[in-house]
Amino acid sequence: MKKLGIALLIVSGIALLSAFTIPFFVHTVSEIAGWIAGLLIVSEIAFWTGGIILGKEVARKYRRYLNPRNWSRKQNRSSNDGE
């Protein structure tokens, strides 16, 4: 089951990134809007289904990793932990 959840998260990322390439392949505005909307919906469904399969702990780790507030924080590790 864990491999399925990871695969769904990968599919979600691929669908999201491929939405940016649609304007280069489809020519009418209505087709572009339809393809992009469809890919975004597929991406969201795959992401949340993968998150449910992988569980709450993995989703919490992923959310902490993607939080921009945590990007500039440094781990508080020092050699004087025992003192």
C-alpha cells in the first residue's frame, strides 16, 4: 500500500507540472481551459488519496517540509547538549 501512495503523489506532481505544458500543444482556448482544469482535478485527487493511503504522520512531515516558515530555520543542534 505504501508504494501505491508514493506512486499517487508522483502522479500528482506529474499532472500538476504537465498542466503548464498544455498551452504548447492545444490550440483553442476552451480546450486549454478544459485540459488544465482536468489535470488540476486529477492532481488534487491523486495527492489527497496518496496522503490518505500513506497516513497522517507522512502527511504531517510533508506539510512541515513544504512550510516556507521552516525554510530559513536552522536546526538547534549544538555540541553542548549534555551540559
